[in-house]
Amino acid sequence: MNMIENRHNFLLKIGFLLVFFPLSFALNVLTFSHKTVPSAEFFIAALATTAIMFFFMSFFQLFRAFRFFPRKSDFIVVSLLIFCTEFVVQFGLQHWMMLPASSWFTLIEKTLVLSTTWYITHLMLAFLLKSLGYHLNILFLGTQSELSQLDSNLKSSVYREIFKFHLWDKDSHHQASDLVIYSPRCTQDEKFKYHLIQLTISNLQVMDVRNLVEDIENRVDLDLQSETDLLKWAQDLPSNSKYYLRLKSFFEPLIALLMLLLLAPVMLLTALAVKLSSAGPVFFKQRRLGIGGKTFDILKFRTMRVDAESKGAQWAQQNDPRITPIGNILRILHLDELPQLINIINGDVSFVGPRPERPEFYEQLKTSIPLFYLRTVIRPGVTGWAQVWAGYAATMEESSTKLAYDFYYMKKMGLRMDVISVFLTFIHVVRKFFFSEKSLADQVDATANPIWQRATALGRRALIVLFLTTLAMSITTVAIS
């Protein structure tokens, strides 16, 4: 897929550079038009901002293959990255090149202009390609039923518009194909295997259909996975990933201890809010399964009534009546998870990994979902790839979906994947707060509430965030000065 991926990335990267650098330079000139500053400083500032943003856009996979249509989460990610980049560049140049300092308002203004312009440019590119009828011809070696299954696995309608699948037969004009994909069954069939080798040596790009689904959906296809496939993945795991897992188990408790000290005031206020809002203990302990199936007690701030499970273990559900008013706020902001820093220090969990399952549900899920037992081969996490993409699981089907994302994380795990997961967790919390979306894969039903109700709720939450952000910035400014 490298050739096709590079083609798509090239278009997005060129569009980014053509828009971002000159606009950043123009904004610097306008911002400090009343100051006597050489143009070289503006040029260097714009160049540094563009270079750093280009690196981050690549690192966080914002130049993605096969996906031209940007999502809301892309806008939020880009906006946050631009703000942080502008702050770092302005702070550096202010001290090294005596560039005038930018106010918080100026930084926010530049962030909104740059991120909105890039988002609109991205949309224009998507609509332009769509209007030109751009598509990819994909030759599929397999059966019609397998092709139908593949189509159902590609959730996004955008991909269905771009992809034009053609079922292989002996008269197929494979030279007109951009990509050749094959089902795992092809490697067992002599006829398919022969033509697969022939297509491969014809300088066509050939890939397993499972890899295509993974690249597009950020999850594995459980219907096409087996223990043998996962064993091969474990055997082929790069040595740097194995070293990273060792370093991770050493450094994470130290980072968690530092975070525990820094967040102590927040945790103290949260504990006070829980204690005053409802009767019962501040903390909540629950039995979970860790690495190797070993049990441990996970620690959280209590968000439910004391008698929430008086009738036994129950699945969590949306708008759960057992949740207290304060508990609902803590869950939206994920503040109830903060005591798990103690679990990280104890080595029970990592920052990123599959969410630890309850033993009562694990036995049911292991029986009903093939390969579910493999979730415990690595250390569970406070957050994870499945958590931000699929949200909480309340049914067998949702647990199966989360497993598909967990396996994807396990296959790709490393520092880059963990950084992206932590960053997406923040985006997930923001989306959940503003748009009431349970996960990054959610599609909001626009007809669920009247537009004025949604606008009112969004405005109210935006004011809360604006107030908290202004307060934090004011405290920071006073502390620095």
C-alpha cells in the first residue's frame, strides 16, 4: 500500500505547506505590525511553526491514507497542536531573537485562523477529488461472500465512495488496478496462489485484506484472525518493541508518582466533592484481571450509589441511574480514574493498554468471543486504543468490537502508539464533554435533539471551558511574572 499511501499523503502535505507557511508568515506580520521588527524574525517564526507542525501532523497520523474527509477530532487535534507550537515558538524567539511576546488572546486568534483554514483546505481537497470522480480500482482475489464481508467491515461511507472493488477472474484486466488484495483462503488454494504470485511479480501492489481493514479502520478483523496469526505476530514483534515494554514497566511508576504529587490538589477537591455529594466511602475498589490473568483491586473515586450492585455484578449502561450527579461529572471528565495512578505505581496497570476486565464478565466473554482470553497477555491500561475508539462496552457485541481495537494496539504497540493514545484520550474527553460522543468512532445523530437545544448545550459547555481556561492562563501568567 506504500505507493497509494504516498500518493495521498503527498497531496495533503503539499496542500498543508502551501497554505500553512504563507498564512503563518502573514499572521506574524499583522500581529506585530505596530512593532519595529525585521521581517527575518517573522520568516523564521513562520518557518519554525510550519516545520514543528509538519512533524506533529506526521507523528499523529493526520496525513492519513485513504481518508480525505476530515473529522471533528482532526480539527480539535490540529487546533491544540497549533496552539502549543505557537506558544513554544513565540516563547523561544522572544528570548533568543527578542521577538515581542504574544498575548494569550493573540495565540488563540492565530490558532483559530490557522486551524480553520487548514480544515477548510482539507475539505476543499476532499470535495474536489470527489467532484472529479477520483477513485481507486482494487482487485480482490477471493469469493463474492468474502467481498461482501469486506464491504460490511468498512464502516465509513467515504471509503465506499473512493474504493471500486472488482472481483478477480481469469479475464481481469489487472494492469488497470491500483491495488490487489487477497483473502487468507487464497494462500490455501492452488489456483489463487498461482495468480497471486503472478500479480506480485508484475510490479503490482499486493496486500492481505486484513492489513487493508487495519489500515483503514484502526482495528483488526476478528473474523479473519486465528491463534496462529497472533502467534506469528508475537514472533515477528520487533526487538525495539520488546525493549520498550521493559522500559515502560520501569519508568511508568516514576511518572505516575510525579503526577500523583502534582495532581494532589485536584484529587483532594474531587474527594471532597464525592464525600459531600452522597453517603458512602470516597474511594471505590473493584476486582479486575491484570497481566497473565492475575487479579488486583482497581482504585477509583466512587461515582455510583453504595447499593449499586446489591443484586450482583451488572454491565454499565448509558445514563445509568445508579450514577450520582457528581459521579456523572467525574465520568465525563474522567476524574474518577485519577486514583489509578496508585495502581500504576504498584505495577498493576500501565498508562495505555487494554482496559482490565472484571472476573465475573471475563468468563462469560471468554466463552462467547473467540480469542478474548488473549487480552491478558500484556499489562492492562488506565486508557487505551479501544477505550478512545470504542468507548465503554455494555454488551457482548461491544466487547467484541473493543477486542478488535485492543488487538490492533497490541500489534502496533510502542512509544508512538502510546503517545497517540494518550493524546486521543484528551480529544475523547473534549468530544464527550462538548458533543456527548462516547468514542471517536461515534456518529452523532443530528436529529436526536433540535438544533437550538444542541447549540445551547454546546454554548454553555464552551463558556465553562473558557472560564476554566482563562483562570488557568491567569494563574500561569501571575506565576511566571
